[in-house]
Amino acid sequence: MKNKFNQLCVWPGTIVGQDQIEKFNKFMKKEFKIRVKYVEEVVLKTGRNDLLFYIHDDDVMKFAVPRFEYGIRWWEDVYFNNQQKEYPKEFIKRYPKTW
């Protein structure tokens, strides 16, 4: 079966924690009516914590505009705007550009 979670999202300055993943998934379902998969959190060179998660392919369009209110970005936007330099090199290797 094909993976249905392909759009990687970045939520800057957000901490969920391993023990709150299910709560995060429920929040996203309730708040945005979307399905997500928690990926990981990364500490940038600046010390900021960013949350990464995938969104279900069928939910991308309905999430495209509402995400702005929360500052959530597509990974490609971060990557192509040269902001990937803020992330640890080993992190970038795990999540290369997808376009």
C-alpha cells in the first residue's frame, strides 16, 4: 500500500514531546480536521525547537491556508528559502528536498 502521508510540515518553536504524540494527533484532527503523523522534534542551531509532522495527502489542500495562522510551514518552503542552514546537518540528510 502506498504511503498516504507525504507532505512534511514544520511548526517552528513547538514542543510536543514523545509522551504527548497522541494528544497532538487529536488536536490536529479537532482543530483542522486533518490527519497527521508526528515525525520528530529538532533543536536548531539557534536553540529553537521545531516540530515536524506529515499530513495526509487528501488533507493538504484544506490545510494549506489555515496553517498560516499557526505559523506552520511546508518543509520545502523552509528548505528553498535557505533556512535549512539553521538545522543540524544530520537532520538535513534525513529530510532532503522533495521537489
